[in-house]
Amino acid sequence: MILNETLQAQIINRLRIDNPWWVDKKIDSYFDKMKRRLYLELFYPLVKNISLRRSIILMGPRRVGKTVMIFHCIQRLIEEGINPNKIIYISIEVPIYNRISLENLLLLAFESLGKQNETDGFYIFYDEIQYLKDWEIHLKTLVDTYRGIKFVASGSASAALKLKSKESGAGRFSDFMLPPLTFNEYIHLKDLNSLMIPSTMQWGNKTIDIHTTFDIRRLNKHFLDYINFGGYPEVVFSKEIQADPGRFIRSDIIDKVLLRDLPSLFGITDVQELNSLFTVIAYHSGNEFSYENLSRESGVTKDLIRKYIEYLEAAFLIKIIHKTDMNAKKFQRATSFKIYLTNPSLRSALFQPIMASDGEIGNMVETTIFAQWIQRENNNIYYSNWKQNRKMGEVDMIGLNVAKQKPEWAVEIKWSDRYFEHAGELKSLLSFMETNRLNRAIVTSIEKMGIREMQTVTLQFIPASIYAYIIGKNTIDQKQQLLGI
């Protein structure tokens, strides 16, 4: 595409505005003042490693802080001695960049810096890359052509990005998923780490590191705020948005995914059907569904529901959890399954914030616990539900060893302290443990923490808020260990 002189001048001027560190040697103070997400510690080493000749694709739902994380990476690069004039940020959604190739934009940036003949050692950040048609072909070509440059791209249409990065970027792209905030990150961003106390817990013959709190009621208050408002960094710090979460989350996040991202990606023509289905799922997050009952409640045909659920999961709005029977065996033809929102605050935005005494609080606590777990790769999480030998029962969460077809752990998620004194009432859990020879299991509570020894098994009670914190923290710690950080 040949650009006229006026357009070239406009683009160069815009590049200079968006890259203030070329002059000021630092990012805009607006971004610098924002607290760093804990996921930055996982993402930045991938960016900094220029010897890894792959483009990093930063994916994630809308409004989880991808652009902010890019600027925090840029600031750290500068602090660690990278020449600010070798860092280029380009937001593809800027209107004057419409239909201009990634390479043309890059060459104009080189021209504005006077670096046309010196292209090694650059860090190039393309933000909102999904706005460029065939972006994956453009980026693959750049990775192959400019071998001394580290390319980083981000985008909110996670379904499209993941699909295309796998198809066209084999050996050239590395995906990095930035999820909504974990409860651990929420505590970090709110400067509440002093609430948490490092501790240990005996688990069989092992002593494992955990955290507790000196003020469980205060922690639970923040846990409820996290359930209602905690998925998005911007919402966490804005009382104005929290007063009307629907206006921000529903219009700026949900509607854009349902009305624009998914229809354009998958050719959906009836967005009202998609919206109707998602509304039903969001209201009943944590329930067991079948295609039949979803069809009845949403008015969408079963064939379309199958497709829409696949699309919603690809967009990281929902997560499907499949079930096993009492013996932890997967069903060959399962007709029912559970669906969870990947972020509990989506429900608050669509309907209204939930209170600790509301009837739906149990399902939302369960959704919140699952939201911490599903950020782990290959987690093999299932739930167990059975009707066999005249017995019925369910266990909320099991970790399945797929190779052995045996459960390695089980968790019963409760928002109640009753079972701490009446553990014998947890008949389904106890029966499942006996059948599968599990010696220990976790039961969540509101405030109670401690061990209950039964006849042959041990139940470890942990407040749901503490358990959510532990899972979120362990997830990041494990990812750091895998990366050798």
C-alpha cells in the first residue's frame, strides 16, 4: 500500500505521541502509577529474552490489563538499560493505521527515529492486533525477516488470536494468556497482603506451605467484593464503576464480545440468541446443565447451543467442567455438565451484586473457586455425580489422574460453617472417598479452619476465601517454577 506524504506525516506524528519514552525516557505517568499485576513476573521474562526468536502473543478477555502490562514491560526494559529509542509501541486500533501493514508501520517508526539502517535489538509491541486482517501472516513474515527484533503482539479477541496463532504461527509464536484477576492478585493490588499470614498445613506425610489470616471476617468482606467486582483491575479501584457495574462490564466487555467479536469471528447472525444463552448460563453459573434444559430456558435449538457454548468458551467467558461417576470414571456419552463463568463479577454486572446471605452465594463461591483453578494448564478438573446402586451423590471438584483414571484429590465447596461440627453429614464426599480410597479431602467453609478426623479419612476445613487465595498464589508460583524464575 503506497502512502501519501500527508498520511505518512500523520502516522509518524501519532507514533511519537504513543511513544513518549523516545523523548522523556519513561512511560506516561498514568500507566506508571498503576500497580503491577503479578502476572507481569511471568510475562516479562518472555519479552526480555531476545534470543528466543518467537513473537509473544499476549491474549486475554477485554479489560484485564493487557495494554497496561505492555507499558509496564516497556518501563522495565528502560530501567534495565534498553535504549528507549529501540522500543516501539503501535496500537493497531488507531483509525489512521487502518489497512496499513505491520511492516509499513514499523518502517515509518524506524524513519521517525532515524534508524532505517539499524534494526537489530529492537522491541516492537503491536497492541490490539486483531484489528488488522490476516495479522498472523503479517507477523510471521516479520519474525522471519527481522531476526534481530523481538516482536510482541496483544489482542482481546482471544478466540481468534489463539486459533490463528496455532494455524499460522507454528514455531514462530508463543501464546501467553492473561486471565481476569485472581483473588491473590486482588489482595496484592489492594495492598492487603498484611492480612495474610504465611503458615503450613499437614497433608498426609507432607508439610505444605499455605497462608491464613488474622482477620477472617475482614478477608471475607474483601472476598465478597472480589466476587462482585474483582475480575478487572479498573473496576477494583473505581467506586463509580462499582456503583453501576453493568454500565462498564456489560457494555464495554460482555456486549462487545457477544455483539462484535464472536459474530465477526464465527459468522453468527442472531446475536440475540447468543446473548439469551449467555444470560441463562451467567445467572445459573455452577449449575449442572444439559443441552435440553439450556434449549428450554434460552429458546435456542440444541444444535446451535453446542456451537455457541464452544464459542463462549473460546472467548474465555465460560468454562465447561465434565463429570465422572462414583468410581471417578468418565462418561462415554455424558449428556450433562457444569458451566462456570471464568470471572464471577460477570454475573454481578448482568444482574446485581450478590450479598453473603443471598441464596445464590453458594454457587458464586463455587464459581470463584473454579475461576482460580481453571487458570492452570492441563488441570484435569472434574466433578463427580452419580445415580447408581440406588445411591445418589455429588462431589464438587476432583483432580483426576487421567492416565490411571483415579482421583488424586477432592474438594467439597461450602459456604457454611455447619459441617465443621457435623462432618458426618457430608455423605456424598465420604462415600466417594471410601470408594476411591482417598484418605484426605478439603472442605471449604465461611470462617472455620481445622481438621476433622473421621473413622478412616481426614477432612481439612479451610475458609473459602483463604482457599481461593492459596490456589491463585500457588498457580503463579508454579508457573514461575516452570519458567525457572
